[in-house]
Amino acid sequence: MELDHLGTRDAAREETITADRRRFLRAAGLGGLALALPGVLAACGKEIAAPAAVKLAANTDIGDAATVTLNFATDAGVLNYAYALEQLEAAFYVQVIASPFGGMTATETRFLTDIRDHEVVHREFFAAALGSAKIPNLTPDFSGIDFTSRSSVLRTARAFEDLGVAAYNGAAMYLKSTAYLLVAGKIVSVEARHASAIRDLLEPRTSHFAPDAFDDAFSPTKVLAAADPFIVDTIIAINT
Amino acid sequence: MKLDTPLGSLGPDITARLLTRRAAITRGASTSAVVAVGLRMASVPVAIAALSRDAFAQGALPEVVVRVLNLALTLEYLESEFYNTGVAKSGLIPAADRTIFTTIQAHENAHVQYLRSALGSAAVPKPTFDFTAGNGSGNGPYADVFTNYETFKAVAQAFEDTGVRAYKGQAGALQPYPAVLTAALTIHSVEARHAAEVRRLRGNFSETSPNEGWITRNMTDIPGTAAVYAGEENATQLGIDLTTITNIGVDELTESFDEPLTRRAVLAIVAPFIV
């Protein structure tokens, strides 16, 4: 049972995700991942009692954005926060490799492909760990990024990696499970390695790879506000 | 682009959360006043130190916090003296690479300062080090550490990767103390930035394994560092066999997660460097 990874203490029953029906179903079709429908959840086992963890809003108005609520009082909410950020990062690097900027060197291709793979692994890991408790696939909005421009791509990568580091650093204190805290720690240092390397590509052999003796630790609200322009959906953090 | 600007520093929002999060740091107006001083100085370390100090009555740090921070302090003493010595050694570090090491040096000294400040009288004194890993003989396996730049970089990498793993291994112990946990994590990720830079520098920024910024399986090209990388080949997280959830190769799977080291393993790694 997928939810076994979440244990019983932080069952996802407190998660409430409302989503536009059309957007939701489209995401399921495009994403290729199983969509957690109420019926599926109900059949899924004892950890998920009614009300269902995921419910579809009746709203069928135009518009593509889902609204996702992350409850930081539960470990599932915190892990879904990480899952959301990893979805964003993975989608970004997938596009970077799919449509490389002009003049991308073989070294840069190898390097960015590695990072893409790491972020996809992170995304798929959280999807597997959360099982039926996971939030839907998010729709990125990369309209502000010029994927043909090395500078635009690397500067965006820097922003995402630094934000990821600050997000994990700031969210760790919400986790109740020591196992989840440890796994978050295993990931954040890899994000920091990415941040360092991307920064060094932008400003080689300077102090840019590590601009301060202490990294940032951002609140979920601050992180989500920073990420908001890059995500079509609306993500709300509660109980922070 | 909005995110292209620096993302700022530890803000009042997370500060407030740190202060209200758990009983261990629930305090009244005096807490806010102390933290406010740090924030007015616009200094993350000062704010963090204030938070950490203020989370507990002075001199009454929980034993587990003292134990963890003193382990961290020992490693930071090791790193800071290593870089202080290397940077001061004429002819060791090429001019082109100097900024990399003076940057790391400054950070390690700041970490020492922070940890000593947080620990107060409970801080352990700085040991005497033998950076050749000779237990005081000065003639260990890295005997040319301050005359051969390649050896210097190799030892630096081993220290940084050990530091990342050491902080990570203590996260669970700090979990009941969110302010200290968060402060430790903001150091932990900086050590990872250092590690990536030194690793890539050693590979002349060619981004080829094992000199990429990340750790591939338990690979190392540095003699005597098997223990530093032992366990990094792990590809199972939270009971999930990562090879079953994507078709991404095992090298990248293991690169995606850094593994912790126990206190015992860390002390065994650094023992030859301590007289």
C-alpha cells in the first residue's frame, strides 16, 4: 500500500484539494500518472477515511488553474510542498534539455542532464512516497523564461535551486517524522550542490557559488509567493 | 525576472514561526526583542545566533544540543584551520583559484564563530590538528597537503563532503529544537555548496565523474577516503527502491540523495587529523 510510506499518524485526510474539474482531468491525461480520485482513495485503505483526501470542486468554469492547499500540520502536507517544488524544477530542466539554448556545450549538456535526472528522481520519489496522498500534477508557466538564452536559463536555474534550498531549510521544522526529516536533508544538500554549480557557471571561480556563510531558510508562504509566477495553479499553505 | 534578484535573508516571517513553533522556544516579549536586534543588524548569523541562544536559558542548553553543536564545532575548527593555513601558504593556491578558497575560509570561520557563540561556555576548545592525517606525526598519508595543491584540494573535498554528511546525521537529534535545527541546516547546505565547488574544481570543471559536484555511488578518487563515501551507493529511500520508480540509471539515482554519517563514523574519519 503506497500510503504505508506516510505512516498512520499523518494520514492525508486533512488535505483538501479543490480543483477545477476540467483542469484536473486534463492533468491526469497529460501527466501519465494515476489520478487520485475519491473513489480510488476510498478503496485505498484504512488510513484514508471519508472525507476523501482529494475532492473535485463542482466548478467547471473556464480557466485551467487548480487550487492546492498544503496543510503544514501534517507531514503529508510538507512532503507535498516538496513534491510541488520538485515538479516545478523537473519540468524546467526537462524543457531545458528538450530545447537546449544555442551553443550549449557538451559539458553543459552533460551537466544539465544530470540535474534534470536528479530533479525527476526527486519528483518521482515524492510521488511514490505520497502515493494516493499526493497533490495533482501541477502545470508550470514558463512563459517568462527564454529557453533559447543561456543567460535566461541559467539565471532561472539559479533562482530555482536557491529557492529550493531555502524552502527545504525552512520547512524541515514542520516535519514530525524523523525519517522524513532525514530524507529532506538528503535532498536539500543535493539542491545546494546544484545551486553551487549553476552559480559557478554564471560567475566562474568567484565567490558566487556560496554567497553567504549561512544559507536562507524561507517560510512556505514566502517560497510559494516566489514560485507562484512559474505555476499556473494556486498553492496555498495553511497551518504554518 | 523576479527571481533573479537575491532572494533576501532570514525574514521576520520565518523568525516568527521559529519563535512560536514549539514549546522549547516559546518565550515572551524578551525573545522578540533579542531577535529584533539581530534582524535590525540585517545579519542572518546574528539573528540565528540570537534565536538559538534565546531558545534556551543561557547556560542551560540541552545536553543533546551541546553534544551535536560540539561535534559540528570540532569539524568547523578542522576546516577553518585547514583553510586558514592553506590560504596563508605562499605558492600553494594558484591566483585563479584563490577566491574560491578565501570564500570557503571565511565561511568556516563564521561557522566557528556562530557555534562558539551559541555554545558559550559549553564550547569545546580547538584541538591541535595534523592535516597530514598522521595523528601528530606530521607525516601521514597527506604529508604534502600544504605543498602539493592537488593534495590540498583532495583533503578539502574530503572535509567538505564529510561535513555535509555529519550535519545531516545530526538532524534527527536536533528535531525537538527547531531553531537550532534550522540554524544547523543553513550551515549544512553551505557545506554542500563548498563540496560541489571543490569537487568540480578538482575535475577542472569538466563535469565528469567522479569530479562532478555530486557524489556518484560511493566513488572516490582520493586515497584513504573510502569511509567518507561509504553508504553513498544507497538507492533505497523510505523503503522505496528507486530503481523501480524511474528508468534513470543508478549513478544518477545515488547522486540525487546525499547520505548521512553517524557521529561515530565522523569521529573515526577525523581522528587521524586530530593530535
